[in-house]
Amino acid sequence: MNSVEENENYMVKQAQNVRKTDPSSAKAWILTAKTLYPNAFNVQYEAYLLERDSKNYEEAAKCFSVIATSFTNQHAELWQEVNALTNALRNENENTPEQDFYVKMYKHLAPEVQHNIFVHTINNSGDNLQQCIHSYILMFNKFPKTAMWQAPRLLEMLAEGMKADPDMYQRMLVEEVLPMIQNKPPELSPLLACRLYTNSLEYYLRQIMDDEKCDTTEAWKNIFKVLMLCGQMMGWEPFLPFSKQINQNVYWDKLVKILRGSPAGSSQVLFYATTLFIYSLHGYIRKLRIEDADVNHVLVEGFIDWRDPSSESGEVQSMDCTPDGGDVQSMEPPKFSATTPISQELSEAFLHAARCWQLLNTEQFQRDFSQLMLALPLAPWISRFLFDLAIYFGHRDEANKLMADMNTPSTLVQSLQILSLNLMQGSMTYQGFQCILKILAELPATSGQLLENISLKSHRHMIFLPLTKIALIQYCTRAIVSRLSRMLFEPNCSDRLLGDLLALLQLSADKDVALKQHIFQLITQRKSFNLHTLSNYIIATDIIEELAFIWNSQQDDANFELTGSPTSGGGAGSSAVAGSAQPRRIGTRGADKGARDEFKSLIRQQIARCNENIPALVANFITQEHLTLAQHIFGMAPPVETIVIK
């Protein structure tokens, strides 16, 4: 060691020895050393430490400026101080007293020194990607103009970091970096801009899907902002900003306009259409659950109104949904019935998602769109949407395959979907009937109300069925009535079938007038008729009054019998009461005054029950009499083992 270095070290050592106990003497030693050796790093660094320990922010800043501009990239001690300074600046609101010193000292540094500190940090980060990115972000916050030419490098680094830790780097991208560059976006390559948009979209979608408290409106506003920003980076025609007041038709019309002016397979159309698809899909999935009532909706097949063939061309019409046969993809797309207040919003969201899905699965977009879907956390939404889409288009085989791969949250929903698929084929099978029994065994607690428009006159239609007790009973009942009503035109239509249909039709007092009148007409045409389900299950006033009129109008040679005492209701065809007593049959043939009085008493008894819960009564009728109902439909009761849905 030469004499100069020895003298430098000696003077620094003396200052260090008294720095804590006698700061004035230490300062005298350093002032002398700075005068003699102004270019010595250890002297200048010790001068800085002396001011730092004294909390002298302004003087410490002067000393730090000297070493930061004269000795960059040469000394580990300087690097440690730069690191401590940038760490303190990064967490200004959560600093310790020691870190607070660096924040206050930084304010006394000249702007060029401040900027050089960040450049120094970035250049010396080595393989520490996270530290380098943090330094860039800090520099952009302190020197916004640097983002214009430095942002592409930072964005490339973020894209690289997402390969290892997508959650952390996606958060840094959307919460820290993008807000800083949105007013003056840099030019980026299309590939990088698309990657950044995809990662931003994934970040917000995870928030929407995983966080129940997420403000979805704010999340979508941010997604559209990022979409607009990436569009600016690539020189795209601007899309529309997000607003809940903008009807989705307006977004779709804008997309079509851009599509017409774009080359085939345009990335612009791909990303705009994908965003609109996911927005519509999210609206659809979210609306399937009414948030305030916590009621799910399920898309199911609707019914076609019954027509009396005698009033038409003579062709038999029933309430079955579609003709017998295979898939119905050749038919026109079905309508949607307005069954609940939210059904209109549900159908609009579904149809917009379907439009975008069809566009994005054309040859020009399908490959890129499929890759995007794999990168985004949409699997639960997509599987439900594709199943409903197959139902909508009548692709029964595809829907069956999708159901096998779909994770259905409840057996009730699964049973309902299987029943809907069964009805789509136009002829109820054992499986569909078993689903009805299973649904009625798992009815939810929420009561709900009867739905309008589950049957329409002339075309196939879809229903968004709420999972409420009454709506499910109504749907299951309608499915059975649809099947039984076509049997009214068979030559050997049984008395029991007519009575069972009347019991089922009580659920819709002001509906099915033509069907009920047809049944009453069949009854009056018969010389003999036995309605032994009356006292157990028929309490609707309109049906009771019509039956009373028929009973009183019978000719002497006809015999119209009603059951005069309640049965046990224990199963199909049960007629035994408790103990060994037999039910009293009240007939019109040879009826004396006593029989007429019994008839009047029975009628009064049934009318007195008119305020009972009819949905519960009908559900109990189906459950208790399921063997007889199955015999009507299938010609024989289903084997016991087939009543389990696998």
C-alpha cells in the first residue's frame, strides 16, 4: 500500500473511531481528508455516512450525489445504499425511521442524480427480474416521461416474468404499469400487445370468478380500458368504452362494422369479439343466479300447447316439444319464453354470447380463439354454455356428450337437464320419467310461483326455469300431461287416464281449457265412467263443478260413478281405506235420494278443500300414483331397478 492510500485510510479510520462519540471531531477529520484526497471513494463515502448518521438530509444528499455520479458501478457499499434508497422509495407509506431518512434525502437530490440512481439500479440488477421491474416502475412514477421509450422493455420483462409467476407479474402489469402508460401508450409489436392483453384479461377474470366481493362492473371497465390501450398500441380502430347503459346490440353492431372493414383473421376482430363473448358469457352465467334470492335458473325445453284436432285439420297435436326422431338441428332456432322477470336479460346475454361464439369458431378465427380459451380460466363457464348451446340448437347427441364431461353441482340440476334432453326427442322414456320422480323427491325449500308461457302455440321454444318448488312441480307435471294428452285419441283410452289427467290439470286453473273440455266431452260420451281418484286428489273448483254438471245430466241408461270415501292413496289403483272398510261408490244409474245426498256431500267436501296447496297435492299425486302413470305412458310399470338415475 502506498503512502497516499495509507494516509487516506488513516484519516478515515480516525473519523470512524469518533463518529458516534464526537461527531465534530469526525467531521474535522473528513473535511481535511476531502481537501487532501477529493477523488478517494472511501473518504467521500465516510463523509456521506457521517451526514447520514446525523440525519442531515441536505448535506447527506450532496455527499450522495458526489459518490453516485463519480463512482458508479465500482463499489459494493454504494450499491447497498442505492438499494436501500430505492427500497425506501418503493414503500414510502410503510417505512421504518431508518428508511424514512432515504425518502427525505432523495428529495434534496438533483433530478439528474435521481434518474441516474434508477438507471444504476436497473443496470446492476443482473438476473433479479423482480428488482429490475420494480426499479422501472419506480422510475416511471418519478419520471413519467421516461415511460415513452422505456416502457416496451419493461413490458417485455413483465411478459417474461409471467411464465414463472403469472399471478405476481399480472398484478404488477394491471395495477402498476398499465395505468402509467395509458395516456401515452408506447408502440409495441402486435405479439407483445396481444400477450399483455391476454394476461390482463386473465387477471381480471380470476378476480371475477374467485372473489365474491369483486366489483364486476369496475373489473369490466378496466378490461375495456386495457383493450382500448392495446388497440392504440397496434393502431386499431377504437372499440366502444364499457358502460352498463350501452345495450349489447350496440357493441355487436360496432363489431360487425369493424369486421366488414378488416382483413380475414384480423387480430383486431379476434380480440374485440373475444372480449364481447366473455362479457356476454359472464352476464349469462351471473344472471342464471338471481343474487338477492339465491335462485338458480336452468335452460330447458319448452312445451307446445295442446290443440283439439276437431277444431283444426284433423291432425293430432299434443304438447310434446318436438317430433319423434333424432337431433333437430334442421329446425329454426327456438324462441325464448318470458317465464320470469329476468328471463329477457338471460336470453339476450345468451344470444349475444352465441353470436360471438359462432363468429369466433369460423375457419379464420378458430385456431387463435381456441388458444386464447386455453389460456383463460373459463372452463366452468364454457362447459355450461356449450351444453345450453347444444340444447338451444337441438343437438341432443352433442348435449349428452357434454353432460358426461360437465361437472354438474347438484343431482337436482342434472335430473332436470336429463329430463329436458328427454323431452327434446319428443317421446318420454323411462329415464325421463325417473328424472321426474327424482326431482319431486329433491324439491328445494324456496317456494316460488307458477310460471307463465311454459307452453306456446306453434313453435319450439326454450325456458329459463327457476329452481323453485312450484316451478319444478309445474314443469314435471307439464311433461307428464304432454305425454298423456296424445293418448286421448287412442280408441281404448281408460277412465283412469282421464281422471289422472284431470288431477294433473288442476295446477293450471285458467289454462288448458281446450284440453279439459275435450276430457269432459269424452266422459259425457261414455255410457259408463268411474272416477275413483276424486276424493283423494281432485279439489279444483272448475273441475268439481263440471263433474257435478255431468253427474246431474246423465241419462238413466248411463252410469257415472264417483268414489264416495277417501282412499289410502298408497299406490296405483289403491282403493282400500284404513282397516277393512271399502270405499262407497256413488253412481247415477238408479240413484236414489240417499245416493244423491251422498254425491252432494262429496262435492261439498271437495270444494271445501279448494284452498289447499294444489302444487303440493299434484306433486304428491305423481309420487303416490307413479306406477299407474308409468303404466299409462309405457304400457307397463317400469322395473324397480330402473328408478335409480346413474
